[in-house]
Amino acid sequence: MKVNIYYRNTLWKLALLLFAVIIGLFSLLYTQNLVRSLKAEEKKKVELWAEAARQLINSSDSSEDLAFLSSINENNTTIPVILTDGSDNIISVRNFDPARINDSTFLKTELAKMKEKNHPLIIELGYSQVQRIYYRESIILRKLTYYPYVQLSIIMLFIFVSYMAFSSSRKAEQNQVWVGMSKETAHQLGTPTSSLAGWIEILQIKHPEITITEELTRDLERLEKVAERFSKIGSRPDLSNENIIPVITQTIDYLRSRTSSKVEIVISSGDIKELVIPLNSALFSWVIENVCKNAVDATTGEGKIGIQISENEQAAFIDISDNGKGIPKSAFKKIFKPGYTTKKTGWGLGLSLAKRIIEEYHDGKIFVRHSEIGKGSGIRIVMRKRIS
């Protein structure tokens, strides 16, 4: 399998995602380490605050020492703390929302959270009496804990938006190139097809006994149809209500005469004689041809291809199956991507064009219905029916 455009694009996407993940993980690890350091610092501050409170309660020191101890208590302006007695009745609180410090239910809830987070600091009062200081991380520290997750989300969002913008721009640019090439191809095919039509007419007049002119005429019609298909790329095709069965039959008849006799192509429609849907027959024929050619390639020149036509009230179903080499499950969606191919030659555009024609122009669906390695595959095309 050759390395192609699809794989290069996939590698580029994975590299971009990996870069974002590395940045996010580095930020997460760095911030978590910082949070651990700050937690340790905050715990030291609370222990210092508790020691200052204990000394204030039991102090007989000078006024200067008391002022110093008081300043330690007053300098705690960020860490929420609750002071309780030995029975965990709340005595005082610090660094809570002033509007809620008189709400006993709120304070009891906060106390329960603190008990789950950290062990209390004990202040010995003497005579077997104690007070407890409960605390938790400051608001700044809690915000910092969530910061790397927010940062990673922003990075991922930025990369996603950048990727979508880049993809849209690139797709628009590619579409312009394809449209220009397609229309130029259709224009260039016009001259030789007109010339061939004239030469075939001369042969039919001067040498009516030559039967090969019938095949030449069919090939000329084929070239004209190809030119018509290319001329329609880039513009919204006109749809008309058409019977899908003869369109499929004519396409397969043309393929049969140009495919190995060892490949059998069978069309089955049951009792359905007419199945009318909104259709551009030239483009739809191209889809059937591309899917069947891929099925022929899968059989490696010998096998069977079945085309089953069915319907329900809302839709028509065309199931194209083969008994070829099969498609791995990992490639069910990849095969419809531009540039994906397992062949040594080819551009990998047949099925991507089929998908665009069915889904963008006909509002239908095309997908791998089933596949088994070594036993074959089945692709289903779903087309909406004509609304009466």
C-alpha cells in the first residue's frame, strides 16, 4: 500500500493533536506541582496562625509580643478557617463571604467539608479543654487547581477552530482547482469528440459493412457522457424524476463489455419494474460505475458482483456486493476520503466523488454496509424517492 495524500493528512492531524496534548499535560503537571507547594505553604500559615492564637489565649507576654501575635492572626486574609470548641460548636470564622457568616446552615456545611479535607489543628487551653481550627484551601488555590484543565480546553478549542478554518480554506481552494480542471477537461474533450463523431459518420456512409462502427459509436457516447460529467462538477446539477432501473442497467451493460469475462455482474430488482427518484442520470451513472469498478478491482479479475435494487415508502436502496478481498473495518470511512487508495496506480478519487454526488447533490447516503476480509464487501446507496 503506497503512502498517499490521505495518510499524510492523517499524520498531520495526529501531530497537531499530540502537540496540544503535550502542552496540556505539561501545564497540568506543572500546575499540580505548584498547587502541592502552595498547599504546603498554606498549611504552614494555618499552623502558625493556630500557634499564634494559642499563645494569645494563654499569653502573659509583653504588649509588643501580643501585638506581634495579633498581627499574625490579622495577616490571614485568604485561607478560610473555622474555630470550634471541643464539641465542634462554632466559635468564630474567618475569610468567608460576609453576607453568609451569620448563616448557621452554610457554616455547618462548610465545617463538614473542612473535616473531609484536612485534620484540624488543636489548641490546648488547659484543664483538658481544647479548641479546634478547621481550614481548607484558599479560593486562589482552588482556582489554580482547575486552571490547567481550563487551559487545556482553551488550547484544544483554539486548535479545533484553527483546524476547521484551515480545512475550510484548503477545501475551498481545492474545490476551485478541481472545478477549473474539470471544466477545462470537458472543454478539451469537446474538440476530439466532435471530430470522432464526423469520422464515424463518414465510415458508416462509405463502409456500412464495418460493424466496428457500432462499438465506436458507443465509445463516442461514452466520451460525451464523461465530458458532460466533468462540466457539471462545481455547479448544482439539475435533478429530474427518472426511473433508476434503466440508468443502472445501461451503465452495467457498458461495463460488462469492457470487463473481464471472468467477472460476472448480476442485477436483481425483484418485482420492481419502475423506481422513480429525483436524479441526475449522468452523475448517478458515474457513481454506479465507480463503485462497480472498485468491486471489480477487489475481485482481482475473477469473481461475482451483485447489484440488488429494493425500496420502502421513503427511499430506494442499491446494494452493490462482491466476493473480493474485503475491506478492513478501520477503512470503512477512509475509503470515501480523497486520496485514499490501496492500488499502486490511481488517485483515490472514485469513491470520494461518488460520496459527493450521492450526499451533496442527491441528498442521499453511501456507506459500507458489510465486509469480511477474504470473503467480500457490500456498499449501500440510499436515495430519497420522488414525493408524489
